[in-house]
Amino acid sequence: MGPKVLKKGEKFPLDENCHHYTKLNEVPWDIQKYWHQRFSIFEFYDYDIHLTDSAWFGVTPEPVATRIARDLSTHPIAQGKRVLIDLFGGAGGNVIAFALSSGRWDRVIAIEKDRSTLACAQHNAEVYDVYDKITWVHGDCFEVMRRFWGVRLGKGTMSDGGPEEDKEELDDLLAELKLEECLVFASPPWGGVSYRDQEVFDLSKMEPYNLEQLYEACTMPEHEEEEKKKQVEQKEGGSAQAQTQILPQALFLPRQSDLNQIAALVPDGAPKIDVVQYCQKGASKALVAYLPGTIDAGGKEEKKRSEAKKQLSEEERGQKKRKQDDEQEQAVPKLLPETTEEASVAYDAQEDVDLYDTPKTDNAEKRKRKRRRRSSHNN
């Protein structure tokens, strides 16, 4: 089955894999540590929060998720962005925080491959009263992103089959999104708890998805770039250098991730990367790498070209206006007095007219009013 966009109000029911543990003896031994921290993970845990057993390992604690949502909303990579795509929606830890960000995002899209985990996320979003603020997609995020880049050029790339109706609905959703308004957040699985044993975590060995795969999912595939280059050349009637299209990303990674591997991803000339460690009770929980995309850079260059063109156009209009003024000045005959004395006489004559040459009707009206006052006074 291919990815499916859930219709408004469509909700997966909680199943046997979705749990709300209330007693320690109900909790599997390997997640008891996390269950003891349940109110740090979800403040409203007692309001029937549900998670799958595997989701306990990956869900972002609520204070951390809230801080990330706040930081991302004002970060430079999010400037001008109105659509947030969460590639790994999970049980809702991050996507709920994004939806609570006071209308910062016009659309928040949560993608989750596991049906039971998505059911938990939808249920938990209801607890936090943001269920209707999130667009839910059931499917593999990498397949969704391949589709995302495919619709940019008017063609599909879905390879997993699925009903035609589901394909069309996904295409319609992705086609609505403006490339320059999109930003990606990804909190991928880290491959269990074994990463903690490493002083520096090799992100190329992160399972089941490594760092390079995540970055490539947010980058227009090479064959798509070549197709776009041809379209540009045909449109402009010449050769063109198509810029690699990369969406800005915020990647939630292990706290001891290899920073050199992260830095190696960013193209030459791109803005610097921000890497922030997020702590809880004095201990680092994870880091977020804020990676700038190339779409903003292209937009800025286009804006500079537009401003330069506008300035040149204004200068040309100014030169044309000055030329017209000079021509008019040469064409208009001299109507002003030739001497200063003549000008003074003309001004004094005009002043006499303005101040003292009162119409006769006004004087007659004044005399009538005076006679009425005298008559009233005598009576």
C-alpha cells in the first residue's frame, strides 16, 4: 500500500498495540525507566495518553518538544516558511508541540508509517485539543518525499501501488504546497539504545535510516534537477544552470552525533549551521541541527536582481523626466515681467484686487443689516 492522506475527521482506532499503563507491573521491563518519567514525556499522561511499546524509546519529552517548537518558529531557516512537514510523526510528541505554536504554521503535516503509532498520535493530539490542526499521512516518509519532488514537475513517482484515489489525494495535497514555504523536521529512529555507548556517534550507521538518507529525502533528485534545467532552458531560450533544490531541515539527532558529518552536508556558500543541545534537568537529551536550504538563497538572489532592475528602471524614468522638462522649458514663451520693478507693480495691482475690490452686492447686504439693527434698537 502506498501513502494515504487521512481525510478530515478520519481517525485510526486504538488497537491492541496501543497502551496506557497505569501500574508498574503492567509495564514491560525494558521501558519501565521511561514509564517512571511519563509526566515529563507527556504532562497530561493521566488524561489517557497512549503509546506503543516502541514509541516510549523515541518520543520527545514535552518540555524539550515545546522548546524546539519555539526555537524553530523564530529560527532563520524558518523565515518565510508556513508549512512544517514532520517526517516521523511517531506518537505525537513533536507534532503536537508544533500544532500548539499559536498559529505559527499554516499547515502541520505528520507522516507516520506504523498504523498503531499513528493511532496513538491522533488520540494524543485529541487530548491536547490539536487533532484538527494536523494533516495526517499514513505511509513511508521517503515515499511521500519522492512524491513531493515528483509533483513539482507534474509527474508521479509512487512505486508501492495503492488505490488510485489515495494517490490523487496525496498528489493534491503535495501540489498545494509552495516549495519556498516548506520546512522539514525529522526525528528519526536512532537504532535502539546502543548509540549511548559511543562517545561520538557515527550517523552513517544510524538505523534504519542514516543521515545521508534523511538529507537526500529533502533534496530534489538529480534526474529531477536535469529535467528542471531543461525546462528552464526551453523557457528562457538558452542554457541555464539549475540550482540544487534543498529544503531547510531541523534534524533531531543523538546528543553525541558527529558534527563533522553534519557540516559536510551543507553546500559551499550556504549559511552556517546551528547545532543546539537540548537538556532536561541538567542532562542533554538530544541535539537539533538546523540546516539551511538552498531555496531561500535562490529567492534572495532573485530579489536582489528584481531590486536592481527596479532601481535601474527608476533611474531611466528620472532621466526621461528631466529630458521632458528641458524640452518644455525651451518650448514655453516668456510670460513673466522683464524687470523687477514691473513685477512689483503687477503684484501690488493684484493685491489691490484681492483685498479691496468687493462685489457691490456684498456692500448692499451689509447696509441692509445695519438698517435692521438701528430699527430694532430704536423700537
